[in-house]
Amino acid sequence: MIVIEEKDFKMVQSSKTGPFFDLFLPYTVNEGKNNERTEMKLSGYGHSFEYCIDLLIKIRLAKKEESYTMKEYMKAYIKEIDEIKKLIQNIEINKDE
């Protein structure tokens, strides 16, 4: 089973649906109380890898700003995609190690 995890999400390969992932997102439990904590909560079952990445980009953008013009949103969206591309390029460069 494949698990992909970063600070703001976790993707777990769905055992019943083949090359699809269950997506977990951070959720604050007991917000504002002494025992406040963050847990990963299931957000959806059986998403494609591409759908999960697209959704995560949109969630990250929503956390950065409440309001965008279309131009600002598209620039920010492309910037997030470029960050993912950098990760992929870094993997390609270091795969010989």
C-alpha cells in the first residue's frame, strides 16, 4: 500500500479501487480548548492522484488569500504547480543516487 504524506495532507492508496487514493486533511479537534490538537481526517475515498494534487493546490491557495482576481488566482495556481514540478525535477536529478 502506498502512502504519500506531507504536513498538510496524507494520501493512502485505496486497496479496493486500484490506483486511487483516499485523501486525509488536517482537522482541528477541540479548537480553542486546552486539549486542542490536529488530526488527519478522511476527506474522500478513491480519488485519482491528479485529482488529489489539484484539490491540494486549491486548498493551499484558499489558506493564503480569501479573495483573488482571476489573474491573481491563475498566477498563484501556476506557482503552486511550478513548486510541484520542482519536486519532480529534483527527484529526476537525484534518481541516479
